Amino acid sequence: MNVHPARSTTPEETAFALRTAVEAAVQAPSVHNTQPWAFTIEGGEIRLDADSGRRLRVGDPAGRELLISCGAALLNARLALLKLGYEPRVRVLPDPDRPALLATIRIDGEAPPDEHTRLLHAQIERRRTHRAGFTDLPVPERLVEALVAQASAEGARLTPVRSEAAVRVLAALTGAAQDVQSQDRVFGLEVVRWARPPGSPRGDGVPAQAYPREVRTDPPFAQRDYARGHSWGHAADQFAATSAGVVAVLTTSGDSREEWLAAGQALQRVLLHAFAYGISAAFHSQALEMFHLREFLRQEICSGEYPQMIMRLGFTFDDTPGVRRPVSEVLEER
């Protein structure tokens, strides 16, 4: 990409570009749709902070999933600036004395957007998380390879799980973790905090219409129990969509906060590229929230790399709308 020195951009143009970037950032996926981010625009810069009040204190005590979520938001902001013709300059974890400050973004010259940037940017508001089975339509191998390349571009590794035995192991560990977590009252209450009943006006959490009442996949991948005994969820046609799809694991070579943010950016780049070709993703992080299961996966399935997300990819007819908080709730402009 050819980057040219920035022309004399007016304060109004800069403010518009940065606000547009934040509007894109808030469309990112996040664990339980917690949207654990806060933004400040000041002095021609966006500051991305972690909102610790939205961290899962039981399920995510180290903040790994929070940072992955914020990394996805960071990728969206970068794409929005690139789409406007600006090159973003990003500093990740710029101040060791301010651990909540995850990144800063400034405009650093002009760069005409390429076709792939336009393609990814167009999916930001369209992409949705899927929480059920997929149709039997196969995901083309060339597309799977392209998704692997997208993750690599952000410093992470996406590994499609080819072995049926390994897929069964991932499904079994997901089910085991879900069963253990469902018996933990405190863990269950934390999940319930982010479950939204039908008709809820909240702009965060998981709405009742965002998952089916019953999920069947082959092999069975357990879903989160957001309903907790209620008859929530939609009546999906489970007989037409029971495939597990392509199972894949996103990993990083290390397990630092910087690599969690990189994993989030890689995850979002994969999701946007996939959605551009009609592929949706379902996430399974239950086993990764339990230290011993995550370590087992690292050693036995992930060749020593650190698993950051387990996902399934496939075709679906699901078009459930997502919910997001308004930008005014997460953005301070000074």
C-alpha cells in the first residue's frame, strides 16, 4: 500500500474520520456481547480503554476474553480509517502505568483503500454471531485457506481441525466445560447477567432471539445456557442445520496481553472475510475458560501454541439482527 504524507486535514475532517472509526469499532463481536470498551477522542487521537466493569470476573478473571473483544474493535477502527483513505498509526499498550489503555490510533498519511479493504469494511455492520448448527453445504477449501492467511496477517494462527478424532475431542471438552460451568451457581449468575429476556430494550448482552431453543450438531458442540430454564430462543429448523461445519482453533505463540489483542484483530479479520463469502461463525470458549482444559488443548491439539478461540464455520440461513449500545454511551469527545 502506498502511503502519502497527510495533506492539511482540517480539524473537522479529522474529527469525522475518528468518530467514524469508533462507530465501526462498536460493531465488533465480544464475549456475551458485553461490549467491554470505552473510547476517547482528543487531540486528533482515539484512545481505546478496557471497561473493567464489563469484564467477566468469574469466567475471565485475567481479562483474556475482554482483550480479544477489544482487539476485534481495534481492527474495525483500523478498517474504517483505511476505507476513508487514511493510514492508521496504532500503538498497542502504549503506557505500562495505565493498564486499562489498550491502544491509541492516529491518522498517519493518506492511502487509497484497496478492494480487499472495501470488502472487509462492508461486512462490519452485517456480520452476526451464529449459535446453532450449519447447513450441509461444504465450505470451499480455497476459502478456508484464505481465512488462514487472514489470521496470519494479524500475527495469529488459524488451524482447521482436519482429524475427526480431534473434532470429537474439542466437542467433548466443550460439553464437559459447559456441564461443569452449569453446576457452578456463581458462574451461572454471571452468564445470566448478560442474557436478555424477550422484549428487553438493552443494547448489550445476548437477546433471547439470538439463539435457538434447542441446538443439535454432529458431533454435539454445547452452547451457552442463556435461557437458564426459561423457554427463550427461537424455533430454528434443527433438521435442516445440524452440521458442525468447519471446526478451527485460533492460536498465538505466546499468551501475553499484546497477543490477546492481536488474536482479537486476527479473529475479526477472519470473521469479516468469511462473512463476505456467506460464511458465519459460532464460538465455543467454555473449555478455554478452565485452566486445565485449556492447557490440555494447548499441549495435545494446538502443538504447544495457546488456544484463544474455538470456532465453527459454515453456511446458515440465520439473519438474526444484533444489538449494540449507542456510540454516545462508549465515546467521550474532548
